[in-house]
Amino acid sequence: MTDTTLADVERALDRAAELETEEAVSVLRTARQDLRDLASDPNVDEEQRQALENRLDQRIREVKERDAYDSGLGAAMNPSEDDAP
């Protein structure tokens, strides 16, 4: 059984917002695994755990989208006037 709490996972979720993409995704994936491990703990509020897992999945999507935008996809989708034909 894990010593991780829902509060620990929530802190990881908040911390990931400040990290570079690769590290943020790693932290979020670890937090997601911790949440899945907590699913078998009868002392954990399942509704709160599920809500946190949903937030976590959303944050992973946001980080990946941010990375795609930062890597040039966003620039290609929103060219500056200098790049316009």
C-alpha cells in the first residue's frame, strides 16, 4: 500500500504547472499511478479521488498541448503578418 495521500497528488498536480513539459508529464504520470493505487484504499474518498484523477488527466492534456504549441505548431497555425503571403 502507498503512503501517498490525495493532498500529495494535488500538490504534484499544482507543481507540474511550473515544470518543463517532459518533467511535468513525468510528475503527472506518477501522480496518476498514485491515484490508481489509492483506489483500493477504503479510507480514501472515492468521489474526491476520481475528481482529482479527472483534473490530472486534463492537466496532462494541457501540458502536451502547450508543448505542441511551443514547438512551432502554434506558430504554423497563427503566422505573423511577416509570414503571410
